Amino acid sequence: MPPLTSMAKTLAGKTVLITGASSGIGRSTAFEFARTSPTDLRLILTARRVDRLHEISKQIREEVGEGVKVYVKQLDVSKPEQVSALVGELPEEWQGVDVLVNNAGFMSGDAQPPDIPQQVIDDVWATNVTGLINMTQAILRIFKTRPDGGRGDIIMLGSIAGRESYAGASIYCASKAAVRAFSDALRKELISTRIRVISVDPGQVLTEFDNVKYSDDLSKADAVYAGCEPLTPDDVAEVIVFAAGRRENVVVAESLLFPSNQASTTHLHRKL
């Protein structure tokens, strides 16, 4: 076996919890952690679609072997009662979470005010904002029990939409702006600890997100990427794992990722 990389050594022995791990960036992040630290790592994969999580667990085991242990847990972060019960429902040996990846996110439709359905507003906020805050609080209680005020990593999956809003996505942009504000404040509140707050904000990424947003209307979803070469989930996952794999005193506080055809939410170069 080749020598371990510095990142593998940094991640060795850690327990990583990923929300929304059944597809897209969450799924890629699980594989990237496993590939980076294949000899001594625990992954807690959570999502609503637990059947997909079991398949991912099997694929990880087949690819990297038994050095990466995977625990699968069905979880809908928009349900506060599920989040509050999560840690207590984990086996004791899995409760010492070291890294939380707040990846779960949601959007439906492109309606504009005053025509946004109330259910869409409620669902987006419950997942993207309240769910993320509740998950952070639940895992922070674990982090805070550790010496020197606490230690651990909280990785927020944000978006360029939280920095620069665009038409047709007011609720989604507002939710990601809330995540950005929460992360900024939390980083300041935890300054006396060894707890790192890390934000990763992608631009255009090709995932199932737009299929969900447009209720599986593939023509609308495909139009989002027409003439463009978007980021892949693997591109974003590599940045997430890189940030988690830094020496403890190094905080990759913010990362903004674009594909080469993008310079802002609205400045896109499309090849015709």
C-alpha cells in the first residue's frame, strides 16, 4: 500500500456526516472522502431516499474496501423532530461526529412574487435554512464537548445565489443568503474554539437539482445548461474534502466555484 497522503492522515479516524447524500454533490462528497482516506474513516450518509444510500454504501465498500465504514440513516432535515432525534438514534460508536457536511437543499419551480405557492416557500425554508440550522445545532453539541472550547468542522453548501440574486429564484436566493449570514455569524461566535465553519459556494452545477426544481420537465432542466459546460458534483466534492483535510489551524472559510463559462449568476457564455 502506498504511503498515506497528508490529507488522508488528517482525516484518519474521523466520522463524517453528510446530509442529502443520496445524489449529486452529497453522493460525490461521500465517495471523495472515502477515496481520500480509504483506510480509517467513518461515513454517516443521510437522506430521504434510504435505498439509494444503501447502494452508495455498497459501491464505496466495493471500491475502497473495509477501511471505510458506512452507516446509513434515513433523514429529512426539514422535519425538526427527525433532526433532534438523530444523534440519539445513532449507535454509540457513531455519535462522535467530527465533520458535518450541510448539503441537503431544495427548490421547486421558478414562480415569482406574488405567485409563489405557500408550500414552496415553506418547503424551501424548512430544508435550506431551518433544516441546516437545526442540523448545525445538533452536531455543535457534540463538538462543544471537546477540549479547548470544542473542535470539529461544519461545512455549509451555499451557492453563488446567496451572494448575487437573480430573477426567477427569489426564494432560493433568499434561503442561500440566509445560510451565508448564518455561517458568517457562527464563524465569529466560535472564534475562541477549534470549530471551523467552512462555506463552499458553487456556481452552475449539473445535478438532479434542476430536475426536481422543474418537476422532471427535462426540457426546462436541460435549457438551464444549454451551450454551457457546468461544474460536476465531483468538482464541488473535491473542494469540500480539500477544506476538511487542511491542518486544524487552517480554515478555508469561503470558496466560490465557477465553470469557465460563468462569471456571475447572470454572466454566462453560451456556445450556440
